[in-house]
Amino acid sequence: MDAGEHELIARIRKAVGGPAGATLVGIGDDAAVYEPAGDLELLTCDAFVEDVHFRRSFAPLRAIGAKFIVSNVSDVAAMGGFPARAVVSLGVPEDMSAADVDELYAGMLDAAARYGVEIVGGDVVASPGGLLASVAMIGTVGRERVVTRAGAVVGDAILATGRFGASEAGLRALSHGLEEAGLVRAATRRHLEPVARIAEAQAFLDVATPHAMIDVSDGLASEVRHLADESGVGMRVRKDRIPVAPEAVEIGRLLGVDPLELALGSGEEFELLVTIPASEAERTIEHVCAVTGSDVTCIGEVVERSEGCIMVGPGGDAEPLPRVGYEHLAAPRG
Amino acid sequence: MDAGEHELIARIRKAVGGPAGATLVGIGDDAAVYEPAGDLELLTCDAFVEDVHFRRSFAPLRAIGAKFIVSNVSDVAAMGGFPARAVVSLGVPEDMSAADVDELYAGMLDAAARYGVEIVGGDVVASPGGLLASVAMIGTVGRERVVTRAGAVVGDAILATGRFGASEAGLRALSHGLEEAGLVRAATRRHLEPVARIAEAQAFLDVATPHAMIDVSDGLASEVRHLADESGVGMRVRKDRIPVAPEAVEIGRLLGVDPLELALGSGEEFELLVTIPASEAERTIEHVCAVTGSDVTCIGEVVERSEGCIMVGPGGDAEPLPRVGYEHLAAPRG
């Protein structure tokens, strides 16, 4: 690192700019000060560790920075809210320059601007290992629009935005050094430049009664299980309805991997899983697609807890929903 | 690590307990949900990296966890506010067990209870290096009670709570393996179990017109410079008025280090520096001492920016305020 803590903070402060709108005090004091807005507030945080969550050899610093923000925005979206403010803790390794930190912040600020987030403070420390970050984000949500993971009801339809597997496919394309052409390029973009589904969550809330919602950060199968566990229900997923991304099909073909496995296990998709009354499914899919341009698919239904989380084939054959996806600590991704 | 991510989160959730009071959704969802309270809100975060901020060989995990919380509470105190909620990002190294994480959380929860903080969420990830943490904290503050670093006025008295140098003295006692007796034990306690000055900050606000306030996390000299830089003023510190902790005197004697150097450079003291109109100094010192039991000392006065930050001896001899204290990145502590 070619700059001291104070110089680095001065650079970040200049890049971020002064406090705006309802923020009275931004970067550079002991804490940010702002007027709370909205019925209720949301608070979430995500940690990112080099070589666990990202590799600097695969991803440009701008993309890494943007993902720090998008990941939190996605959590806010999945509660039914809008993101507002963030603070950023950075652990900077010896081999990063001040210009590298500028790039990382440029990515964070791009994403922040895209989602209406103001970066209002943070901490910068030395890291003896790789690059570290933790972003905490405040959001706002209307009292009648909070959607937790815990409200799924037996009989609900399970809807999903988007198509699955492209992020994992992109990661594998990058790690295998596949030539960046056609769908491979699309997949690496999906991995490097994910999108958070704020508009989609709001569209669900405008037209339906979402009972439970979650964003897909650790993989589709894993998040279906989360919804089931938190709601105390079972989930029946229709194998032939899982929307597999064309990028996953193509890279699965190139690498000899089952695209469905990619779709079920792909992390950082940031798509939404929503359960709503089955009677609302058809018009909801129509409305959300029309308003947002996103695909929305009914992938199955909520069942009794005793049924567990199962995947049913077109012939009616049932198997346990595969335990794939990203779990930290004891069970690293193979 | 002998537990997976989900098991660890389940343990943490059990230790923390369900949401309370104005918190509607706590740990276990995409984000915490709560009713904002108070005129204005505060948001701050602090990052902690093993072997940079703490050593597991010196400090019990409970003390490490407590300091994660106290450090943020101290930032909230220094803005004039009260702490309310926190989210915790943890990077857990391979050599820590689930029981170790329980201990760390026990320390965080002890400190959180002491200061009225509710832990409402977080993230747990694997760390390929040492233990990592970042805590983000929400606080509340009355609109008329916000004190920034930027308001110091020429002529103000500079007041400090407490006595300085004990935390650094304690760290050195631990790293030199000094026998834990008498003042050495007191110093290591000051290092391992620091206190945030919420009551003192409020007492200043009750009786005086604080123009600027900061907590001493990087060292007294360094924070005096911060106040000066942010306020666009100079600071004249009286060498013979700097309240040196008896622990610093004793450990300075044992290790052959100037206690004043310890006092000026000691990080994580979490005492407050406040500038107030000189006319209010006497009664303020009296009031804050009486109400809180803390020492309060006038250590100097705010001067014109052109004078810079200086330290004046009892004979009137002036020298630049030493550039000691903790700065991350380019200038590690010697």
C-alpha cells in the first residue's frame, strides 16, 4: 500500500462526495447522522473475503466493489424494501495500491448510484492476508410491505424471477479460462455484474400477497430449503419447471456438467424466490413480467412440512431436493 | 471449524435470542426490521483483523468480542447519541471451534447488554487467514445534541475524560509477559476491558455547549489532530496537564518507556475529547466529574489554524504535538 490510512480516507471521501438529502453528516466523523425515513427500517450486512467470495485474478476491482453493494441491495429487495445508506469496512492487503482502492470504490459508487444508495462512512484497516470487506446497509420499508422468510403457507405457489445457473457457469468459465465468446461472455458478465431485484420485489407486492421471500445468494436449492425451514413447511419443486439459464446449458455442455446442477447450486444469482397464494400466481407472473421485463416462473408449491423439500420429475418421480449450493465453513464448495 | 455455516448461525441465533422491543425481525432473515426511533439516527462501523487489532494469544475471546461492541458504542457516544442495534460480520478461521464462536458472542452480548444494544443480524463466512470481524451499529441522537468533529472554535477549552496511556501500557505488559500484579493487572484490564463514555458525553451535553467531540481510538495526539483538521483550527496542548494514567507511569518505569509517550500514542482508550467555550470549562468539569465519577481535565485550548497542533511545556517552550498513535496501512505502530 502506497498511502497511509488518513490519505486513503481523504481519497475515498473525495470520491464519495459530501452528505446529500436527509444525511446531515457523512464520511469523516465518528458516525454518519441522518433523518430516518419510512415506516420501518431495514439493516443488513454481508462480508466478503478474498479467495472465498472473489478472486482478484478473475474479477476486475470495479466488479468486485459493485458486487459488495449489489449483494446487500438484494437482501433489502428480498424484505420488500428500498436501500438507502451503507457503511463499508475494508481490509486492504499490502499488495493493493491507493489507485486499486479507488477502482474498488468506483465500482461501489457505480452500484450505489444505480440503486439510490449513499455511502456514508466506513473503516479502513490493514489486512495481513487478502482483501476483506464488510458492507452494512440501511433500507426503508412500508409496514404493510415487509416480507420475511417465515410466512410461506401450504398451498402457496413458489415463484422465481430470472433463470438460474449463469453466475456459477460464469465462475467456472473464468476458472477454466474458457474463450469469452457468445454465451460464455454472457455468463461471465452474469457472474461479474449481477443485478439486484428491487423492481421485481415491488412488482410482486403491488399485485399479489407475497407470504415469504428470499434472494438467491447461496443457490436455488439452498434458498428453497431456507424458506421451508423458516416457514416450517415443505417445498415441492418441479424439476422440468426450473428455469435453467442458456449460459448454464452452454457451459455445462463445454465442461461436461449437468446444467440443472449448475442451476440448483449457483450462488450470487440475486434472483428472488417468492411464495404467494396459488390463486394469484397467473396474474402475478403476467404483471411482474410486463412491468419489469424479468422472467417469472412458477417452480413448484409449498407442501406440508412432513413432505420435506423434494424435487418431482415430469413422470411424478420424487427425489430429495439436492443439497448443493454454497455453505461456508464446514462444507466448502467442491 | 467443527460446525457448518447454518449450524453456527443457529447457535448464534439461540444465544442472541429473538427480536425485542421496536425490532420486528431479528437474526435469521435477509435483513433486520425495526421501527426507527429518535430525531436522527447514527450509523457507524469498525473492522477488526487478527494480529492487527488483537491477538488471540493475549486476549480471551470474550474480551475480544466485547471490544468489537465497545468500539462502536464509543463512536456513537462521541456523536452525542445512544447505541441501539448492531449487525456483525464474522470471518471465522479454520482453527476456531463453534465453542470459540460462542465465547466471542458471549463477550459481544455482555457488552451489548451493558450499553443497551441489540444484535439483530450478521454474516458468518470462512476466513483463510485469522479471525475477522466488522460491526456496524445504529444509534439515535437528538437533533440539538449532535456533536461532530468539525465545530471547534478558536478560544475553546479542550477537555478530556479519563487518564491516558493505560491501554497501550496494558498491551505492552501483555506482549512482554509482565507479571500480572498491582498496576500491571490494572493496565491489562484497561487494555482488555475498555469502557465507552456514553454517560460522560451526555453529561457534557447537559451542562455545556460542546462544539466538537471525538473518541480516542487511535491515540490522544492523533485525535487532537483529527479535531484540528476537521474544524480547520490549531490546538495547543499543555504538556503538564495531560492526564497520564498511573498504569502508564508504572509500566513505563518497568519497560524504560516515557509514560507521556504512552499517553499520547495509546489507542483504544475510548475516552472523549471535547471542545467547549472556555467560560463553561470550570462548571462543566465539576458537573461531569460529579455525575459520572470520571476524571475530566482541561488539557489545552483551540488556537488559530496557523499555529498548528503544538504541545507547550510548563516553561512556555512549544514543540509540535508528536505524531504518535495508531495509523493503519503505510505507518504501522513501531
